Amino acid sequence: MRILTLSTSPHADKSFQVGIGLVVLFAVAELSSASYYYLRRFRVAQPTTQSAAQSVAVAQPTAIPRVAPAPVRATPPPAGVGSPPPAALPRVDRLIQEATAFRSRGDMTNALARLFEAAESEPKNGKVLEEMAKTYETFSLFERSNETWRKIQEMGPSAGPSYDVAVARLKTGAASPPPAVAPTTAPATAAVKPAAAAPPPADAGASPASGSIFSIAQIKASEEPDVDTETNLTLRIAVKKQTSTVIDHTKVKIQVFFYDTVDDKDIKLTDAEVNYEWVTSKHDWAGADPEVLSVNYLRPKNKVITSEAALAAAAASVNPGRKGKPVNPSPPPDNGKRRYLGYIVRVYYHDELQAQKAEPKRLLKLFPAASAATP
């Protein structure tokens, strides 16, 4: 009988064990590779997610609703543009600004008064002298303007920009009076009349007599509003020499009479306050330019007349050769309501009437001039 015997060869057992071991190692390697792959993907995905979240967090502020812009502040004007308030300017600059404003309105009296006041504070201020020269030019006082331009020129470069302006004016002759035009034979169709034939200005009264040495070149009235006064009126009177005669200024007399209406019916010499001052400094008629006198009429509000001694000036009688207050004849007192009506201006030389003007003109007929100046 054949017996089957099962036995294991040692060599076969070792091969089997090696095979099993390799299978196990391969399985472990596969598991390790799979584990490493998935763990690596998980670690890479986590920072990416965090970065994305951070990006969203950083970008989020840009999605905040728009904030209203801050209010825009007005930019102050640069230097030289616009005029600062007068109180903020130095005194001389303020006076120059006021003088320029008066000149633009045609008020030479107040313009020169401001400039003279500025010159007293700073006599070597080139800008003050420049504005003074321009003011003289504006009112055709060419001799005065040339004299002032020369003062600036003599100061030299220390006068600042005004020095260059003065040199240019004196060089080009812009500050000189226009030359006289020689008379020519009038053409047959000439329609232009000489200046002498032009109608007199609105404030003109009687024309000067033939052969008069003086004439009244201009009278300009200006009224300044004042809460404390009923009437504050200033006359600027330009008296011009007609001939080349050498004038004795001590023999010149200028009389200014102001008149009021009383209760809107009677016309009488005023009882208001009357004062005068010379606008031109020399007032000797040594040159061809007119000399200018400023006369002020001032009536306060609710004025009460208590006595004849309290009556103010009715007329200003001005003698350039004598200092002191003007001669003021007093009108008779009255208790009626007074209002300003007008004026008469008369110029005498050696006590002889040279010229007179009035506004309104009927005052000349109501109050005719005396043949000689009153004392």
C-alpha cells in the first residue's frame, strides 16, 4: 500500500515567507504613499484657504460705503489780490488807499488831504509822492505834478518803484500840459468851435469881466453823508490867473457866501458852520496852474440857535496874504427851519471884482455884487 506523506521542505518554506513579506511590505508602502499624498494635499489646501480668507479680510474695507468728503476751505487770496480791510493796513497805506478812492470819484480835495497827511508821517515815502503827482495830473495841475515827479527823481532808487515811474513820466513828458495849438485858417466846412466858445458848466454864474486878471476855472460841490449832520457840503474852488501879470497874492480876496431857505420861503445868509482850507500849498499864482480852495458848509442835526453870538459863519472871506480865521459876517437870528440852498463865489483883486459864480444862478440877481470887496 502506497502511503502518501506530506512534508515541507525547508527551502520551500523560506521562499514562501519571503514572498509573503514582500507582499506585506508592498502593501505597507502603498498605504504609506496614499497616506502621504492625502496628508500633503490637506496641508497645502489649508494655508490656501487661510490666505484666501485673509485676502477677503484685507479687501473687505474697500467695500465699506463711501465716506462724505471733508468740507473744502476757501483759499485766501494771494498777496496783492483784493484789498484788505482798512483797519488791517498800516496808517500810511490806509491813507493812500483812501486818497485813491477819493481821486477815482473826482474828489481832489479829500484825495490830496489824505496824501498830505501821509506825507507828514513819511515825507520820503515814494509811493505817497507818486500818488500825489498822479492826483495833480488827474486835475490838470501839471506844474505841481512835474514838481512832485522831480522830487521823486531826486530821491533816487531809494524811492523804490516810484523812482522808475517818475523817470519815465519826466522823460516822455506825460506829465506836461498839452502844447497849445497854433491858430490856423478855418476851412469853409469847419464845424468845430474853439474851446472858449463852449457853453459854461452847470455851476457857472456871471462870466468874468473883459480884461479880468482872474477867473473861476471850476467849482465842484461834493456832499458827504453823516449821521450827525443834516448837511455836510464841500466846495472845491479853482481860481486861475488869466494873464501873465505878476500877482501880489496879498491883494487877492475870495468870498464865499452860503444861503439857506427859511421855512421853505425866505432866502437868507446861512447860520451854518463855514470853514476853509487851501488844497494847493503855495496859493500865490506864481505859475499858470489854478490855486484850489476848499470851503466846507456844516449844519448839525437839530441845531438850536440860542443867541446871535452863537450864529456861525455866513460867509468865508479868504485873503491868501493874511493868516487867521475868515471874516464871518453874522446874519440876523431867526427861529425858522433852515435848509441849504446854494452859494455865491466872488474873487476880488485890489478890491475890484474879477469873477463870480453861483448855484443856483438866480442868487446873483437876488444878491448883486458890490463894486468893491466888503471888509
